[in-house]
Amino acid sequence: TKVEFDTQVFDVGGVFDPATYRFTCATAGKYYIYTSMYLDGAASASLQDAGSAIWLNGAHEARGLMNCDGNRIQASSITVTQMIDLSVSDYIEVYAYVNQSGGTATLRGSSNLAIFGGWLVV
């Protein structure tokens, strides 16, 4: 599931589009990209596994996974960071998933429990 980050704190250069939930590179270079989110299982369920991923131009670039099968875990945070060489017009998106024993899981993309950002390093 694409995470819908619909609130911006900083957007220097207007490179994040809250309609498509994409960061689009305006200046080529090496970027430090990060995401962290809170993945929440249903009240009567436990998480089996969960993951978060940074995608570059529609393809998987980096991911963080958690496997807690056999252990009762209600919720967890997953953080992913990656240095990525970007060219002008390359775009970054964040995806996440939750597999649980029952009920409906929640991806907290529209609260302060989920963040996505990056900056030009070189």
C-alpha cells in the first residue's frame, strides 16, 4: 500500500506532491532518504509481519521488515534509511504492509506517527 503522507512540514523547492505522495528530484545528486512509521494491528489481533519500503521510479529501492510470527505484538515502528543517487525527475515513494492474525491493520501515514523526508547531501 502506498503511504499517503498528506501533511508537509518543510518542502523547499516544492518537490513533494501531496496529491501523488511523491518526492520528485529537482537537483541531481546523492540524497539521504528516510521514512519511519507506526504500524498498528487490530485490537484483537497480533502482527505476523510488517514492512516499509522506499521506492525509486516505481521500483523497490530499500526496505525494512519485521517478522514477529509466534510472538504477540500489537504494533511496531519500522524505519528505513538509504543514500540514493537521484537524477532530475527521479521520484521517491513510500510503501508499507501489515500482515496480522485478523482484523484490519492501520498504516498511520497522516499523523505524527509517520514521517518521510530527505535532503541533498552532495
